[in-house]
Amino acid sequence: MENKNFVMTLGQFLKFADYVSSGGEAKHMIATLEITVNNEKDNRRGRKLYEGDTIVIEGDSYTLEYENK
């Protein structure tokens, strides 16, 4: 298995991607938004996201990558 580096949690990603402005808001939005991580539905704010993961939020797709490799 490929060794992936931890990047952030799903709640942090929602804030980073400007879906929410706070952690409390992230908790509410995760319960209402259609979110998948690597093609699996997920609603856990603390879900750990790793380099290479694909997150789809309401049809918008993101793939996590480090900028400085």
C-alpha cells in the first residue's frame, strides 16, 4: 500500500475550500451537504484526508495534493 501523508480533516477542508467559516458551521453543513471521499459517502467532520484523496461536495470535485514536492 502506498504511504500517504495526512493533510487535514474533512471539517478543515470545508473551511479551506470556503464552504464554511467555522468548525461549528462545518458540523451542520456536513450533515446537509452531499459529500463523498474516494467515492464513499462520508459525514464525519473529523474524517482524516490524505494526499491523493478525492473529495466531492455537491458535485464539485477536489483532489488533495501537496504544492511543494
